[in-house]
Amino acid sequence: MLEIGKYNQLEVKKISSFGAYLASEAGEILLPQKYAPDGLKPGDVVKVFIYLDSDDRLIATSQIPKAQVGDFAVLEVKDNSPIGAFLDWGLEKDLFVPFSEQPVPMKKREKYLVRLYLDRSERIAASAKIGKFLEAELIPLKFGEEVDLMIYEFTDLGAKVIINGLYAGLLFRNELYGKPVPGTRLKGYVNKIREDKKIDVTLRRSGYSGIDGSKERIMKTLEASGGFLPLSDKSSPVLIGEVLKMSKKTFKKAIGSLYKDGFIELTEESIKLRNK
């Protein structure tokens, strides 16, 4: 089945001066000459991205878009018009965001997190109203389950996140380290599923395993940094958060445990691997 706004494997039916015509259940689709691989011939199968051109005709391209239909992506506004904004998504035809799909008016050259979808005419469009695309009823997640997070909005409580590309969740402000922005991706864990189906997430594993996870992160960061980090229990919470994505309290517990276990050495201004 042909999928508009996604990659498709299609067979070349014929070659012309305009390019290659690809066979599909929707009819022949042109792959323009400038995007056709050299040596392409009838019978070959090619992987192409399918979308509608400016005249709303199906068109194929070998260009790689920055996102497909169903994806969330951070894209830059290329231009504005009386009917909406146009985003740069890596293809000749810019991606349209109607005014009705903008929670706040988009500004030229600024970046926004959007979700790609097909409108009623099967044209690819984008929306910055992220919440409406997230499942709010069927939540097959469990306490403590590791999940992929993407920040999409900030509130007084913390950050609204997309969980596994499907569900809405909340990461509380006390776990926001460094300077995250919409589109920031994180690894997290389900902390609570409330009676109203709202999901709280955390960046820490619960219980003892949470400390182990923090110790592992410190060790991996040390190894990647040549066995030395300019951090100590006197470092600021902001610096610790930016480097290790953990709170100062968790950091102090973890380095204390690593020191007792003989893995690291501590100074007033740094930590380092004992074997370095």
C-alpha cells in the first residue's frame, strides 16, 4: 500500500527525459531526473519518499526529509504567509503549518517542535499542538519501566514530555538539569500513573538501582573524559546537572559509594579514576 509522507519501495515502470516513472496502486509516480540514481532502468526497485508537489500531484524523491508523517521533529521556520508558516524539512517544497495548528504565532528563523500529519486532502502538514496526537486512555506502561522521553512544553510544574513517541507525561522541575529545550531527548522511567491516566516520569531509577544507575553514569563519563572530571561536592548543582544530568544530592551519594568501593579518588575540586 502506498504511504504518502513516508518511504516506499517502488518499481521503475519506464524511463523518460523527465525522469523515472514508478508503478503504484495510485498510478504512475514521477521520480524527477535530478533525483534518479545513475543507471536506473525499468524493473529496478527504488526506495523513495512520496509527497504531493505544488500542484498536489504525487511525486517521488530520493532526498532525505528531516521527518516523516507521524514523526515529531524540531524544524526551523523558513517563511510566513497570511495562511500559516512554512518550515524547512529538507525537501524542495516547504512544510506547511496552518495558523490553526500554532499555539503561538511562529516566527521566521526560530525552531519549533512539530508533529507531521496528513490533512484531509492527503497533503503533508505539521502541527505544534502536540498534545492532541498523544494517547490519553490506553496506557500499557508499568511503574519503573524505562522509556524514551522528548520534551515538548514547559509549565510551572516542570516539562511536558512525549513518552515513547505515543503518550503524554510530566517531568517535574527538580529533575530538569542544564538547559533543555523543546525537542530534547532523554532516557527516563515511569514513576506514577495517576487515576486520571496522567503519567509522572523521572530520570532516576527507583530505590537502590537508582544509585547504581547514577554510579554507572559517573563511571562512563569519567572513562569518556580520560579518567578525570572537574567536579566535586563543592561544585554547583547547575554544573553537576549540565555534565551528568543528575542532582547534586544524587551525585554526592554516588561518588561517596564509588570512593568507598575503591573506584575513584576525590580531591577538593575533582574526581578521577583510581587506576589513572
